[in-house]
Amino acid sequence: MQRYTINIIFLAAAVSLVAAAAAGLFDNYILTVLMFMGINIIFASSLNLVNGHMGEFSCGHAGFMCVGAYVGSLLSVVFFTSNKFFGDPLFPPEAAPFLFPLVLILASLAAALFGLIVALPSFHTRDDYLAIITIAANYIIISIVENIDAIGGPRGFSGMKRTMNVMGDVIHLPWMLIWVLIGCFVCITVLYRLVTSTYGKGIPAVCQNEVAAEIMGVNTNKVKIMAFMVSSGLAGMAGVLYAHVYGYVNAQAFNILKSTEGLVMVYLGGMGSISGVILAAVAFTLLVEALRFVIPAANDLLHIWGILPASSELSQIWKWVIIPLILILLMQLRPEGLLGNKELTHVFPRLRRWVSFK
Amino acid sequence: MLTVTDLKASYGKIEALHGISFHVRRGEIVTLIGANGAGKSTTLKALMRLKLPECPTVTGGDILFDGESIMNMEAHHVVGKLRMTLVPEGRQIFGNLTVVENLTLAAWTNTGDTRRNLDHVFGIFPRLAERMRQRSDTLSGGEQQMLAVGRALMSKCSVLLLDEPSMGLAPLLMYEMFRTLKKLNDEGMTIIVVEQNARIALQLADRGYVLDTGEIVAEDAGKALLQRPEIKAAYLGG
């Protein structure tokens, strides 16, 4: 029974969320925030596989999200919508809700292939040097996308909203929320099953000591390829969802700032802790959204108190001062993150009565 | 069984082994002794075909295992196919994994019955069974060394390479460790051991090689080497 508690809780939560959204209990804003929470969970926990479990420092993770976003958007437009560039839809519109997983899978595979850009150099390079390669990978991907005019180049690419509309016409449901929830479930299940399997134990082994891993018969190169590809594939899935929630993609949305956001979530949650990173992704999304209201409020207060002259204003840009500041404080006060490398069930042993993490 | 001819290995531009040759017969205990920097650990890493960035590059010579060259193999093949494995210097266990997780990692080589291999290792080191679910970085030094050897045994190896198994062990534990090695050898395991503590290594070994700055300078039966005055003076403290 304990084995299934998490699945049951997740299913119940997902069904009630979808039902509430379908009944129109959420306004558009809350719905969007919920979906971004899910996307951030996928993005951060996939990064956690490389940075947390495998102990490498990847800081170009958004690049793979970019690949997923563009490939997914392109496929969804070609598959389900008529477009002056690509002509009539490839599949009948009624099939859209059933064939959308195909888009998710293909785009993830494409992103996983790009993961090789980092995986192959990782055989002979590690630590700081590999980190630089990951940044380079991020820029390579963005530059490629920006220079292909057929997909909009620097202007970005849109048309995915129509796919969503097509799906909504078939069955009226909050489809995007459903896909995000399914994506989260797939992502967490894949990661969890991977790191607890004997095969996946090769990942922490590589992290701790590659020599020792090799002499245990672990093929370290294979483990690295696998981990980087799974990680970037899942990031690609996050990208597809992101593109469809927004209805528009632009390569610059996946620059180093986005990668940094992922890093913040991983370090906030605790490296190598799946539940910690999920919590951190939720907390981070809420924090960013809360700042949307806190900053104008602070602005008003400062004006009322006369601290800030009337000519100057506290803008939303301050978000990018406050968030890094939180990271600095976190590193000072709790460098291991919320949960360290432990899972929730280790921190609260009583949970184990209800939940088995195996 | 294992024949090394004219093996040369280097770290970057610095050559650490200048062409050493030796052989090991099945069922033997062979020891390599020598001062720091003589090339003992380098030899073991070269034998294991480790190719990671911090490992030496083999620049010449040949290693034959049962008559076939293993120069094109990777370390995980050496473990998986030849059943030869290494207990590295300083243990190098996986600290953030539990004892049993450390051991079951060996299932990577698909040696069939993990359960039975576990029982076998716990039979040799009952202490590890008591500490099974404990994180391995919380073990004492001696227990960690047991785990390192136990982990190697999990891959059902027939050739065991040990790099400084006595390092950091109290004398009593050290003797116990060497007794265990002798017992494994009696059961048919071929053992190659690199040691700083030349006296205990030579007492245990059938044959010994003395390495000095990347070259083999002496070779004889272990007991005979113990008697040689120049070895006594250089490695046994007179």
C-alpha cells in the first residue's frame, strides 16, 4: 500500500486540480502560475540529475529546454494546424489530444541528442572545465536557433496557441494543465526509478569516484552519456510545455539567466534530493510571482515614507537583485540547501509510515 | 597467467615506468614493494587499464592475460570479462551510499546471483553484515578497508589487485587483513599486492618484485627477499 501512496496522492491532486480548472475556479493567472510551477519542477529536477546526483556542474541546461521548445513547437504546428509555411495539418484535428504525447516524446528525444554536445566532452573533462563547455553548449544552441530564419530567427516562433485551441475544440478541458501534470509525473518517476535502480547507482558512483566506479565494472562513459541524455531530454520536455503554455518561443528566453534559475532551484532544494528540488521549484515559482506584488508595494511604501525620491521608481528589475541575494544568503546560512542530499522521508522519518520511497 | 613485458607508462611528459617486465602465475600471491614514487600504484592502474584523466597513460609494452593482450580493453571490461579487479589505495569507497549499496554496485558486471555474492562477502567479513544499512562514510577505517575488499570480491574476481591494503590500519587489523588475503589465496584467488610495509608483504607473498624509480631491481621468492642484506637495508629498516 505504501508503495502507491505517492501515486495516489498525486493522482488525486491532479484530478482535483484539473476538475477545479475545468469548472473555472482558477483565473488565468493562477492557472499559468500552476503550470509554470510544474515546468520548473521538471526543469530543476532534470538538472538535479546531473548537478546533484552525478556531481557535475552543468550551467547550460536551458539550452536543452530551448531545443525541446523549438522542436516541440514546430512539430505541433506542422502536425495540428494549418499554416501558410507548412500547409495543411498533417493529422486530423480530432487526433490532437491523443497525438500530443508524440510531440512531447519526439522533442525530448531531439533535446536528448543535443545532450551529447556535453556528454561526449565529459569523458575527458570534468568540474570547472566541463561547466564552461555547458555554457558554450547553451550559447551554441541559442545561436543556431537565432540564425534559422525559417523558424523565426530572433523574432521567435508562435502558432502553438492554435494547437491548444484545436485540442480544446475536441474535448473542452484545460489540456495544457493536464500535459504539465503528466510531464511532472513522467519526469519524477523516470528520475526516481533511475537513481534508485542498481544501474542508476552508477550515477552517484561516478560522482564520488570515477576510478572506484570503473573498477567496480561500471562503464563510466556509458553512465555519463545516459545521465546527460536523460537530463537534457527531460529539460526538452519542459521546453515543449513552456512553449505551449506561452504560445510563443524566443531563443533569448533560454539564455544563461534561465539556466541560472534552474541552478538556484537545485541549490535551494539540496543537491541530489528529488523531493527537495520539487519543494524548491514550487517555492521559487511562488517567490518570483510574489515579488510581482511585493516590489510595487515596497515602491509605494518607500514613496510614502519619503525614502525614495518621486522621480525614481523601484522596478521589477529588482527581482534580479533580490533572487541572487537570496542565493548568496542561502549559500552562507544553509549551503546544503533545504534538504541537503536527503529525501523528505529521511528528514521526517514519520512520513515513512505512510509513504515508501521505494 | 599474467605476463607484463616492457611496460612503459607516463603521466603527461613524465615517464613513471621505464619498461618493467614481470609475470604472475595462477594462484600465486605476488607483491610489488618499493619506496614512494617507485611506480607501484602506476603499475596496478596500468594493469587495470584505467584511462581516466588522473590515471597514467601506457606508452609502450604489452600485458598478456592468459596469453591474450588486454591493451585494447577498458577497466570495466577487465573487471567484467577477465574477473580481475583492484582495491584502490585509500579505499575509495562510495561514502554517500550504504554498505549494501556499495556492494550491490558490483551487480553492474552481471555476475549472476547478487544475493549469494553478498552472503559470501558477509561470510568473510561478518562485521559488514552488522553495518549493512549504515552509510559507509560512518564506518571505521578498518571496516572501510573490509568494505573495499568486500566490494572487490562482489565482482566474483579471480585476480585481486590490492594497493596498500595496510594503509591507516592498526597493526592488529593489518594482520587480520593479511590473514584474510591468505585465506582467499588458499581458496584459489590470485593476488597481487602493492605494499609499503615490505616485511608483512614479503612474509605473505610467494614471490616479490622490488621496484625502484620505475624499474624492477630485484625479483625472488618472498622469504628469500626478506633475507637479502640490500633489501633489508633499503626497505626493512636494517
